[in-house]
Amino acid sequence: MQVFPDRDVVRGRSSGRGCGGAAPGSGAPRRGLPGGRAGLGRGGGCAGAEKAPPPPRAPAHAGGGSGAAGAEAPGLPPAEAAPRGAMRAAWVLLAALGALAAYYIYLPLPGTVSDSWKLMLLDATFRAVQQTCHLIHYLRLSHHLIVLNYLICTFDKLKSVSSEPINITDVVFDGVEVRVFEPPAKQDEPLKRSVVYIHGGGWALASARTSLYNNLCRIMAESLNAVVVSIEYRLVPEVCFPEQFHDALRATKHFLQPGVLAEYSVDPNRIAISGDSAGGNLAAAVCQQLSKDEHLIIRPKLQALIYPVLQAFDFNTPSYQQNMNMPVLPRYVMINYWIDYFNGNYDLAHSLLINNHTALDVHQALTFRGRLNWTSLLPSSFKKNYKPVVQSTGNAEIIQEIPALLDVRAVPLLAENETLQLQPKTYILTCENDVLRDDGVMYAKRLENAGVEVTLDHFDDCFHGCMIFTIWPTDFSAGVQTRNSYIKWLDENL
């Protein structure tokens, strides 16, 4: 297995090491507002045992009434005292709001994370929007994922307007919408290579038409002089597993037909299937399914998986433990994405978190745990001092309620060795500061053990989702770094 050497770490500002602290969006109580009552001063109208001597009479030219002695600041006329008091209160309120904002935004991050303060701001924005959507869901006004995706796509969706030199069109492949990016045809040019791309977003968010993925696919088409097909599969809660998988599979098989490839001038021997995060999950599952299809004439030459989510059997791998509170994708958010994908019950979240769903009969336990036993699949530098969380007694009924937890179409890491042996040359990109790091590393090791040529491209200073964040104001050096490495590998191997 080819493993790229560590990159030069791009160090951003950080205020601490480790991933501790309050979990993003965890609902941890906020600190109280600093406050206190402003002093009122001592006026001259207080009753006493003896009568105070009268104040000296003001000169005749000094103006109107006498007023209370302590009702105003010394030396200030009444017209100026009130505005100054209001201004003082405004500054106190502003300081309190600033302290609250800093408390909400700040997260202790590892010192190796690049652009740490920008990442904190991005994560705080995500949490604020997600919490608002959950409130709408709680009030039974709409499903939180519908609201969240509406906000993402409304503010970010781009029309299929072609930009020179790439022609962008929206078409339908076997009932599934896709966006096709085509470089301009040149006279006497040989057939082009192609990439089928499946976007991420927890099977519930984003779109092939959003600027983040539109920009990524356009750059891929330009850099590789390749036809890029970006699949617009249906999302949760409109549909749940296995419909996302079926959409991706149908669109891919349609494109692989000789007549369709000829229409787009694509070389049938130079096709890759790729995706990031949940899209990487779908890409791996589709690739496995295609490898077992005996009637398929044309198959992908490569698969390229970007920080893929590949299993829901163990939520306590070292990367899940190390990065449980990491921005963008903390552990509890990933578990909720799985529950939404399987149309499950949120009440099961805690049982999944502590691996209660792994309490299977002896035969099942040995079979599935052996396929993702991180104590043997991960290098020691990733295992560190973390311990496996294996429940001898748990809730076996969870598997009966959500059987998809063990379905290889949803969890490609559980595939049999016979299936893995059929996989094409593979590229897997992983990030150190990501709960899904070990999913990708374990899959790379299993593929290598099955005889597949694998490139594991690991980045010590990057985080989940970074590759699509290359457009201002969400532009990160980690995004450009990972994107360039990914495209370079495709260019050299496709």
C-alpha cells in the first residue's frame, strides 16, 4: 500500500491542544450575563433625625430651580447625565454580548489544525443554523433537514450556466438527475477520460448544483480534461436507505453504457467513480455492486474515496474517540446522520454511541468484528492508547429494528474478502482531525490485504469536509491542499 508522506503542517492559530471542551451544539449551559445595578448616588431628599442646613441660594443669574443635590453627576447639567448613563449601559451590554459570542465560538483545537480561528467561526455558524432548524422541528413546523437543506441550496445553488471553457448541462440518467461538466471538444482529439462524482452531506444535505460542488467538479473537468458526471441523488427525509444507493447505482450504470459514453466522447477504459463523505460511502458501495454484476460490459478503472464514511458498527474507534467534539462533524452528528439514513429512532442514539448495537450472537459477532477489528487494521500511530469498546451484553434488538446496520450496501467496510478482491485500483484520502479517519484507513488495509493496489493519502492538519471549502469566505488552505493532491492522483492514474 502506497502511503504519502506527511505534508508540511500548515499551522493556524490555536488556543489549546486536544479535542476536549463542550461538544458543538451539545446544549451546554451558557455562562450568565455579567451584570450589577448602577449606583444611584445619595440624593438630598432623605429623611433624618435633624433637619439638614439649606443649600446656599444660587445667584439670580444662574437660572431656574434648585433640583435634588444627588440626582445628577457632579458638575454635569441634567441634560448630559442621562445620555452618559445610557451610553455606559450600552457598553456593558456590548461587552456581555461579546463575551457570549466568544464563549459560543471558541473550541479547543489541536495545534496542528490549519486556519483554526476560521474553522471555529465556520463551526459556530453551522451550529447556530442547525440549532435553529432543530427548534423549527421541535415546534413541528417542518423537518429540520428540510429546512437546513432549503437554506443551503437557496443561498448557494447555481444554475447550469456554462463557463468557458467548460460546458455545464443538467440531464437525467435513468430517472436520476445529474450535472455533466464537459471540456470543449477539439478536432482530432482522442476520447476523454471521465469521473463519476457523488457529493457528500450525510445523505441528507447539499447538492450537485451548490457552488461548493459545482466549483470542485468544474476544476476537475478543467484540470483533467475529463467529462465529470455529478449525481443529484434524492435525499433524506424524502427517501431513506437504500434509495440513495439505488439512485447512484442507476445513474452510474446508465452512464457506463457504450452508447452513452460514445455520446460524450468518453474512453470506456478510463472511468473513475469518486465521492466525499457520504458520497464516498455511496461510491464504495456502487463500486462493490458493479464488480459483482456479471452482465456489465464496462467497469470503472479507479475508485477515489474522500474521507468516506464506511461503517456504523463501531462508534468508538480511536478517531471517533479522539475527534468526538471536532468541528463540522462531531460524533453525535454522525450518529444522527446514520439514524436519519436508516429512518431510525433518535432514542437509539445513546445505545449506538456506546456500541450497544454490537451485542450479536457469537457467529455474527466474530464475523463482523473481524472485518473491522481496528486493533489489527490500524497502525500503532493511530491506535495510540485508546481501548476497544466491546459490549458483551447490549441491546441486540437494535439490529432487528435497523437491519441496515449490517447491510454492505450501507456499510461497505463489512464486505466479504471475495468482493474486495474485485475492486479496482483505489485512492483513499483521510484527515487526522476527523471521526471518519479510521473508516478510510481500515478500508485501505482490508483492500490491500485482498490484493488491491491502494494509495492512502493522509493529512495531519486537515479536518472533515475541508476539500470543498475553497471559495471565499469559506476558503481554507487545507481545502486547496487536499483538492490538489486528489486531482494529481487522478491525473497520474486515470
